[in-house]
Amino acid sequence: MTRTSRTARAASLVGAAALTLSLAACSTGDAQVDASADALEVEPDHQASATEGAAATPRIVLTYDGGLTVLDANTLEVEADIALDGFTRLNGAGDGRHVALSTTGGFRMLDAGTWTQAHGDHAHYFTAEPALTDLTIAAGQPGHVVVHDGLTAFFDDGTGEVTVVEADGWEHMVEEGHLDVVRSWTAAEAHHGVAVAGEDGALLVTVGDEESRSGAMLLDGDDAVVASSDRCPGVHGEAAFENAAGEDMYLVGCEDGVLAFHGDHVHKLAAPDAFGRTGNLYSTDGSDVVLGDYKTDPEGGIDLTRVTLIDTEAETLDVVDPFDGAEAAYTWRGLARGADGEALVLGTDGALRVIDPATGEVVRSIPVIDPWEVPEEWQSAHPALTVLAGMAYVTEPATGTIHIVDYVGGEVWKSVEVGVEVSEIVGVTG
């Protein structure tokens, strides 16, 4: 997509239908409900009507200390501000409308208030006021949420329980106040893990206990082990995608490389360093290359200076310096993939770098925010990056600003002060 078409597309969505009344937040039946619902001041029975627009309206959800904010993704106008105690993590639920919030008691569903209804050869587009719902996937310690093949998998670090639902069923589940589980599984021992479900019945799960994590295994629809490996110390992070040949691939990160699952095989792709940890992975359908972070100091902080480009077809793991030796670093919050598979890295020098994943070459560097310092704790607010509808969204907590970046054209398209010190950010397509 060219810079002109990309910018024109974004501009055409500005001023889309205004919001009216809020959606109902249902709480009936045998839904698993967060015990802290009353403290969040949710109105369980309020009625709502929606406004129809001419096109889908993407929105941005962000958290800050004390709440969360929902923005129009094109104007960056605030559509809702919701009080919420504690440190809250965000994960898209897979339907372009709902977001899973890691809160006390489990994963609580947020309705971002934007959706599309298909009617045969056409569709209708709606918006309404975002609202917390009462539907919660109970979890002692809510961990990773992974969407793949139309399925959403939740991992409870406190119990090792995996819960899988169909990603397009959230509207029905919220309305009915009932969780429609299509698959569940429990690890032999609880640990900080992850699960990924496939439409063919595959289920990728990590292996470990509270003290250590050692590997992963791929199960079939009957929970039989298809492939497994215990050669993955400190397993963390996952990628699930369709490669260039149209085949499913699953990757997990290790302290000395990655494990790649393909069909009934698993391969270890070793890091070039004895300790070369990749703990976060970023894939895109149609590309054989996966972007990962890279850490060589086991006692170091969250500031990193090199990334990995993992070619799953060639079975290679290359380490790349996106800063070309410059005095800059990044954190896992500053990595993302572009719409065409570009590898994006947001540095402490304030520049967003666009990397060709096939060559590792930095094709452009875009100044976006002021230089910043990496905090000691990963929970502390610091610049974050996400990609939605072909544009990059960069947070600048120091100024309470969100920037929309045309990473193909190489310029900042819009910057708006939202007035909060943003922690996490995720987009929904509507």
C-alpha cells in the first residue's frame, strides 16, 4: 500500500458516526463473574442503542494507573474513560470488538463498542459507548491470551488451566452471560505458561512448574502428544501463524533460541549465544519470518539492543542490531509487525525503525517521540507500540500523547494529548 492510499484511507474514516447510548453489560446464567464487579461501578442492566456508520470504526484501548480509556483510532477522541483499580493487561479477544482485561478474578471482557454485521453481499457498521461487561473467564492468575484460527485460548498461571472459546462468539456470550467453552485442558503443574489452539484440533501448551519452565508440546484433538521438546529452558512467548506455504506454524521462545512446531515435528533453532533469550515473538500470516526480542545478559534489565529474525522455512535464527551501533535500546512493548510483514522497532532515541524482515535492513527511521529511558520494572509506564489498519500507534507517557505514524510513508500523521500516562495499548478493528 502506498503512502498516499494509506493516508487517504485513514483520513476517510475521520468523523465517522458519533456514539450514542452504551451497550448493555449482561450478567445472567452461570457466567463466571469477577468478584470485584461492584467496585468497578458497572451498571448490569442499562439499555443501549447503536449508531450506524458508513464504514468500520477502529478503536484504541489503553490503560493507565487507575483506569482505561477507549479512543477513536482515527481522531484519537476519547469515547470512554472507565475507572479500574490495579495494573491491568490488555489482549484483543479475536472478534475486532472485545478486549480481555487481566483483572482481579480473571479475564474480564470489555466491549469496545464497535462492530460489523454481515448481511449477505454487504455489511452494516455500528458504534456504541464502550462498556465493561460482567462476563469474566475465572483465573487465579490471568496470564497469556492467544487468538489463532478463530479460537481464543486463555492460560491461568495460578492453576495451569487452559480455556478455549470461539473468537466470533463473544457478542452472544456477553449477551447471554454464559461462557461457551469449546475445549479445556489443565497442565500437570501450574506455571507461567501459554496455550494456542488450532482449528484442526491442535493445542500447543508449555511445560513446566512454578520453579522452572522447560519446554512445550503439541497435542491433537484427543489430547494425545503429537510432538514435544524439553529443550527450551525458560520457555516464554509464542507465535502462531500460517506460513508462506499456507501451513500452520507454532513457535515458543527459549533462553537459548526457539522451538518451532510444524506438523508432527518440532525443531530447535539455537541462539548464537550460550544465553540468548527470545521471550516475545511477533508473526504475521503469509510470512515465514518471525520477529523476536533478544537478551544476552540473564541479570540485565528490560532494555535490549538487538532483535532476532527467525526464518522458519530456512530454519535460521539471525540476530540483528536495528540501531546500527547507536546509543539506543528498546523494550518488548516497542516491537510489532506491519500490515505487509515489516518488522517495527521503537527505540529509546524516539525513532520508529522499519526493518525488511527478509534482509534485516533498516529501510527507514521515523522520528516520533522525545528520547526516553527504560524503567527498571516492566510494569512501569513507558512508550509502547501497536499496529492497527496499516498505521502504527505510539504512546508517549511522559507527555500523555498518542501518535499515529504512517510507517510506510515515513511520517507522523497525527498526535493528540490524551491526558494520561499510558501503560498498555491494543487496537480493535470494528
